[in-house]
Amino acid sequence: MAIDAMDDGRLAGKTAIVVGAGQTPGLTIGNGRATAIRFAAAGAEVLLVDVDPVSVNETAEMIRRDGGRAHVHVADITDGEAVRELPTVATTLLGRIDVLYNGVGIGSGDGSVTRVSEEAWDRIMDVNLKAMWLTCKHVLPVMREQRSGAIVCVSSIAATAAANHLAAYKISKAGVNALVHLLATGNARFGVRANGIMPGLIDTPMGVDAVASAAGIPREQLAEERAARVPLGRQGTAWDIAAAALFLASDDASFITGVVLPVDGGSSCLIG
């Protein structure tokens, strides 16, 4: 999707850090890449952060090819020292930090409470929850000094829905929801907003390609099974997540903070 086809100027003159701007290989686009492209299309100058240099540079080239402004910073955000450098890198390249999008998440190796290994548990918690806390911890002082900023954290409907086979993932995402609430209440007086997104069944490389490969089933079969479970009759796309992120990051949501928004085609309505 070309930038000029999406440009609406909602982030014109603003800057954004997009954490998780690369993606795993697959037939579709991932949430972080789609959000980075959408932010740039809306006028933001973006700093793309990811542990995978090849993938994140691909995202940057897609943005630049369509006239957007993108910088790349390769970092492991589970590393406290690496994250400590992020605000300095961002302010040097961007001048200020208007938006922080936290989009990194994993679930590989997970299982039920009695089956998930300690190693997998720790890794999922480090990536899904600790890393989001770390980025917020180090970026917030800049936003507080500016007296403005918007933070968007990607959670999952697994945080509130049944997910017995994804114990660590579910609990880590419930922690993200709690983090959003703490960020919102603790930083409103500084003019900083914090909101979350709970994606449902989204057709991304991590959600479909990687899972189908691990299960040894055709991608098309898994995609059809997932779509059948959604009230709207289809999976969402990463562009649906990007649209929600853009809204929450923009001034259109200037009176919204502490919200965790389901983007799930109605799946949350089935809880209960």
C-alpha cells in the first residue's frame, strides 16, 4: 500500500518511535511494519526499532520509496542497556519524541500452566512485558519534559479471553493492559497519554505463517479455521491494527487515555 494512497496528515510535524518495525517472513504484512508505514503516511518522521537488521531496513526502504522519512535503530529491547540508549538516539535523529508505539510480542514455546517450560515463560515475559516497561521507562522522561506524548502498547484479546494453551502469553498481555493503566494515570498530569490495542485473530506472518509451519498444516487451512471463529467472518489485517494505532497516537484521540481497545472483529463479544 503506497504512502500517497493513505496520507491524511494526522501526524504531520510529529515524530514516532515504532518498536517492532520488522517482521517474521510470510505472505502478509506484520502489525509493526504496517503501523510504521501508516505513521509515515500520516506525516510522521519515524524511528524504526527492531532486533532484525534485514527486516527493519526493508521496512525503512518501503517508507522511503514512497516519500516518507524513516531512520533505523537495531536493538534488542529486552536488554536494559540497549533500551537506555533509545531516547538519546531518538532525540538526536528526530529532535523530540511525540509517539512511542510498542509492538513487539512473541508466543513460541508457550503451553498450559503445567506444560510451559521455565525458559519459555521467562523469554515470553521478557519480550512481551518487561521490554514494554523498559521502553516506557526510558522514553517517558523525554515526554514529561515536553509536557506531551502518546504511547500505544499492543496487547492481545488473549489477555481477557480463554487461552489455556498460552499461559505465559496470556499473563504477559494481561500485564501489558495493567501497564497501560498505570502509564495513563501516572502521566496524565504531564500531558502524556497511554493506550493499548488488543488484536484478535489477525492475518500476520507471526499469527498464521509461523503457527501453520510449526503445526505442519497448510497456511490456507489455518487461515480459514481462524476466520471461521470471528463474528465478522474474516481475520483482521495488520492495516486494521495500524489504523487503530494511528487514531490513538493522533490528536483525534486527545481526550482518550487508559483505554485498551479490542480490534478483533467482534471476538470479544463471545467472552462469557
